[in-house]
Amino acid sequence: MKVLVTGHEGYIGRVLTPLLQAHGHEVVGLDSGLFAECIFGPPPVDRIPTIRKDLRDVTLDDLKGFDAVIHLAALCNDPLGNLNRELTVQINYEASLRLAELAKKAGIRRFLNSSSCSIYGAAGQRCVTEAAELQPVTAYGECKRDLEKGLQQLADDRFSPVHLRNATAYGFSPALRLDLVLNDFVAHAFVHKRILILSDGTPWRPVVHVEDISRAFLAALEAPRDRIHGEAFNVGLDEENYQVRELAELVAEIVPGCRIEYAPGGGPDRRSYRVDFSKIRQFLPAFRPQWNARKGIEQLYQAFKRYGLRADDLEGPRFKRLGHVRSLMEAGVVNSDLRFAVVSSSPKG
Ligand SMILES: NC(=O)c1ccc[n+]([C@@H]2O[C@H](COP(=O)([O-])OP(=O)(O)OC[C@H]3O[C@@H](n4cnc5c(N)ncnc54)[C@H](O)[C@@H]3O)[C@@H](O)[C@H]2O)c1
């Protein structure tokens, strides 16, 4: 299939696109390049033809000739959503829905939406299936919920939206993110021999390896239409629901000499959800996850040793989405609406 992957230079995209190519799909990427330089380890060798564009500026012409869209581009994570709610709504909801409308107009039949388990929000102790009430507690989560709803209204005989509600990702990607809970714990354990838990450690957080998320996209791309049309799938594994403190304890078992500390005043955190992952196993049997948190921690620990993760990688903005976006804004590389500033070479006056 000829597949357009938006946000292909991000954490998931840098793992997903080579997997799609290895399975014989023709991949074109679309990305504004916000994190193009934020690479950990050797530069990626795969060459992906790229439409260098902001999602908000996509035209019908950009979408001609594709069989499917995998839509990853977004402002990712809760603090980034809180930085500027309006920007998150513009990109994660409005421009994303518009992309789907154009894709449908262009005759693209399948639209894989990278959604998130964070739309369950404050789900408490019960284990939620895809039928559960959505109670997002952040702008990011609300946009994911609203986008799913909007995409469902476009579903018909010629257009199949699919929503992959990913658990929180972990694991090595060349576009490393250290603002994801497990990656952050391993990085702190490696650099400072100390994990700081900001909550009281009780919130539930299902986690899934970035390669397994990529496998889920591949399975949904290749599945018969009647298996995926208009469906939402939780992406992860039942046995990979952890409380935050359990994740920290696992890291401390693997990274030598590391201790766990709790930030003073850390409360229970409203974002807590345990998730049931049986539907994806049943509907998409080609999805066979290969990782668990323990293996992922070992993978990251080895990668940090091999490529030398340093304190400034951890404290600086490079591998944190909010920090990097802020530093691009402060340096004037992007303007306040997150578009790359155009440098004029024409003389003044
Ligand atoms: N990583 C996770 O734990 C996780 C969990 C659930 C869902 N998701 C979803 O999966 C998708 C990818 O996540 P990720 O972790 O790879 O994020 P990421 O931040 O690493 O990548 C996002 C990519 O989108 C691009 N992008 C952002 N705004 C853009 C715009 N206006 N125009 C064009 N490109 C733009 C960025 O340059 C970046 O390359 C997102 O939709 C995210 O919400 C991620």
C-alpha cells in the first residue's frame, strides 16, 4: 500500500516507518520538523520521502494517490497541551479532522488515528474497555476524544477511520522522548541513580513498547476492512497495567545502585486508568506484541550505556517535547503559533 504517515519524524514515527517499509509498503512522511534534530544515538539511515509542511497547511493535492493515512502528528503530552490550549486544539483536533476530510475527498479509504488511553482520564480502579465512558482530564485528552468523535462522523462505505488508543509508550527510538514515565525513570536511574516520583505512586498507567505500537498500526493497516471499520482498539497488554510505583521498583531492580524517592506533597493524581486490551487480540490476531516493561527497561539501559546519555540530555530540552518547543520559541525559530519563522533576506527600507 502507499501510506502517508504524518508526524513520521517523531518518537513513534521513527520506529513505525522502517517497519512499514520492511513489510513492503511505500511510505511518504509529512512533518513540520519540530524535532528533526532531536536524535539520540546514530542518525537514522532509512530514507523516507518527506512533505515538509505544517499539518494546518495540508492541501488536497498533498493527499492524492495514497491508499491509507497513519496520523501521528500532534502536540504530544499533557504539559505541552497545557502550554497553549488553543494550539493543541488547532493541531490535534481541527487540523487533524480537516486532514481526514481531505483524505476522504482524495479517495483514501483507510485512516488510522493515533489515539490514546489517556482519553479514559480519571477512570479510577476499574479496568476500562473501549466501551467505557471517556473522561479526559487534560486538553490533550479532550482533543483525542473530540477527534475520534469527528472522525466517526466521516465513516462510510468508502472511508474507514480506526482509532488506536495507545497506552503510554516506552522503549528506544532514535527520536527519543524522556518525558514518558518509564523512559524518564530509566534515564534518571542511569544518570542520577535516583528516581523521583511526583505523585504518591498509586496511579495506574498501562505501558506499551514503541515497537509494539508500530506492530498494532501495521496490523490495522493490513487487516480486512470489516475488522477495523470505525473501531477503537486499546493498544497494549493486560499484564502491562502497572501502578507508577511498580514501574519505579522494576527500574530499581534493573539499574544498579538506584533509589526511589517521592516528591514532597505528591498526591494521588487524577490521571489513573487500568485498561482491558482483549479486543485488539481478538479482532487483530496479526498483532503480536513482543515486549514487556522489564525487557524495555533493559533495552533503554543498554542504549543509554552504549550512546552515553548525559545529565544535560536529561535536564535540557532536547528529549522533552514541551522543553524543546519552548526553546524553539525562545530562540525565535518558531513563532508563537508554532510555525517556523521565515527569515527575510531582503534589505530593509
Ligand atoms: N508516545 C506515547 O506514549 C503516545 C501514547 C498514546 C498516543 N500517542 C500519540 O501518537 C502520536 C505520535 O506520538 P509521538 O510520541 O511519536 O510524538 P512526537 O512528539 O515524538 O511526534 C509527533 C510528530 O508530529 C510532528 N508535528 C507536531 N505538530 C505538527 C504540525 N502542526 N504539523 C506537522 N507535523 C507536526 C512533530 O514534528 C513530531 O515529529 C501522537 O498523536 C500522540 O498523541 C503517543
